[in-house]
Amino acid sequence: MASVTSPFTTTNASFLLRANSQIHQPTHRSFPLPPRACLNESQDQHRIQLNRRQFISQTAAIVAATAPLTLIDQRPAVADEALSQWERVYLPIDPGVVLLDIAFVPDDPTHGFVLGTRQTLLETKDGGATWFPRSIASAEEEDFNYRFNSISFKGNEGWIVGKPAILLYTPDAGETWKRIPLSAQLPGDMVYIKATGDQSAEMVTDEGAIYVTSNRGYNWKAAVQETVSATLNRTVSSGISGASYYTGSFNTVNRSPDGRYVAVSSRGNFYMTWEPGQAFWQPHNRAVARRIQNMGWRADGGLWLLVRGGGLYLSKGTGITEDFEEIPVQSRGFGILDVGYRSQEEAWAAGGSGVLLRTTNGGKSWIRDKAADNIAANLYSVKFMEGNQGFVLGNDGVLLRYLG
């Protein structure tokens, strides 16, 4: 902590001492009291009240003058205590960058990448304590300012997708990145990619197209037969509320470890699910009055659901369902934007204006963590990797690292 120089000089300090001495004996100097026999009761009370007012006003002036020093000295100690489980990592990027995804090389958990808007790509080789910029020549040949949406590794193989349509592949843990051509007829923007095996990956667009590859991305096979717009147009008479207002894109997409997907419509009025082997997305009515902000998978296989305005719901049981129950949370009125599970019992939720919430009983109850209270940023994503690695990503280049 930087030293704080007192604004009071020696002369000022002497003034305070003199003021204190005046406080202790004001009645004898300013208002000499005549003998008791010369005073009636009302005069006596009047002068006593006047002396009390002088004492109070002088005391308040001294407290007001010294209070700023006390507050300044205490702030760092409070901040250090609040950051006991998370620390902010400062990144060498421009203000305004929104961080969108982070991934580490499975064979080397100290080696990872974080990406986001404005073609941001940073690399770490010390577990996320420090980061340095990475440039990809094939992504800088055109006059596009790419938004890198998603990154994933399996072994030393890694994938990145972004907008405008761009697909990058690395066979050597990110030492080199190669750009892979994509069809101009790709439906929607690529928002998610998952490395699934040797030269294999699964890619999702915001229009619900799911593609898989097993040859480094040179050929892709559709896993669903139609986009979600086509599915809704075909099933709109089945009773999906709000489907007639559907705009044809997803707001969020989340994948479970076993390959199931849950996605929220761009308007938040319903959600859709997909399981491996299904030919189409399955639409679901929302079980709550407010529009859905985001949805994802708990560590036990159930679903969590966030609504606009800060509400959090958990599905009853595991698997895909439309039956949810609301869980009280201290969101301070700010929206919760994402939930990440570190284990079946411990999870963290993040949201607007630095909201951080923690549960240690699988989500039944949540307490607010003050780690990011003084950070003026929205926290968009909570990511936990193998072991004790965890990160929270936000706007304006905010990155929090989990200390455990």
C-alpha cells in the first residue's frame, strides 16, 4: 500500500491540540457562572444547553477533519479481505474489450488462452497469473476485426471460432494456428466449439446448426436436419409460447459433459434442448414469468436457469425438464449472467456490476462474495477447469482468478 501523507502540518496538529484543550474547559473561559443564588432555574438550564452546543460543534469539527484519513487507511485492508478467494489479473489489452472464453491445454494446465472481442487473444504459461498477447497471421490478413467467441482443447489439439466466420486449428498446443476455410452458406454465426477427440470437434451456430468433423475440419457433417427456425415453423402449432415471435437465433448455448445442449432463444421467451442422436432441437416453454437470461448444466446433470432481473432457478431432479424451483439469491437487483460448477456442491454465479455469489450445497442456498464489489464491470462467464483452476470473465478486460 502506498504511504499516505497527512494533509495536516505541525501547525495544524497544534491547532487540534489547542482545540481539544478548549473543549475540556469551555464553561470556565467563555461562560463564567455566577453563584448559584444569583441564577434562576431557567437561566441555569439555558447556559448549560449553550455550553453543550459549543462542545458538540467543536467535537464534530475535529472528527470531520480527521475522518478522511481514517477511511483512506482502512480501504486497502478491506479490499484484501474481500479478495480472499479471487484475485484480479490485469491484462495487456485495450479498455472496452469483452472477454468471452478461456481454455487450458489438458497436458499442461499452466498453458492456456483467453479470447474476446476486438480480435483479442492472450496466452499464459504460468497458470493464468500473467498473460501476453498472441497474434495469428492468417487472421490479420483481412480488414476484419474478429470477435473470437469460443476456444477448446483436447490433448494438444485446439480450436477457435469467431465472427465474422473464422475457424482456427492448432495441432501443437497453440504454438501455431492454421486457418481452415468455411462454406459461405454456413447458417448463422459460430458461437461455440468443443474439441472431442483426435482431429475431431463439434461446432454450433446461433441458428442451431450443429456440425461435427473428424479430419481437422476439412469436412463437416450436420448433426441436426434443420435450423431452429425451421423446427419452430414446423412445430409452432404444438403450443410453444412466443414461438411466433422467434427471430431465428440463440442468445446463449451451453453443452453438458455428455454432449447435451440447452439454448435460450434470443428473446428469452423459451428454450430448446438437443441430445446426441436427435434429428431436431426440442422446444420448451419457460416455467417462469420473466424472460430467460441464460441456462446451463449443473454438475449433477440437472439444469440451472437465470431470468432477467436477477432470479435463479434450479430444475427438480436431473436431466431435461420444464419443472423448476426458484432459489433466493442476494443479487442486489443486478442480473445474474452465468453459473459455473467447481464440484457437485460448490458453484459460483456472476453478473452485473461485479455480482459474485457462492453455494456450497449444490445451489440450495447462496451467499454474496464481495471480491468484485469495487470492480466496475459486468461479469459474463464463470469457468472452472480440472483441479482448482477457475476464472471469471467480464467486460473492460476484467479477469478474476480463483485462489481456492
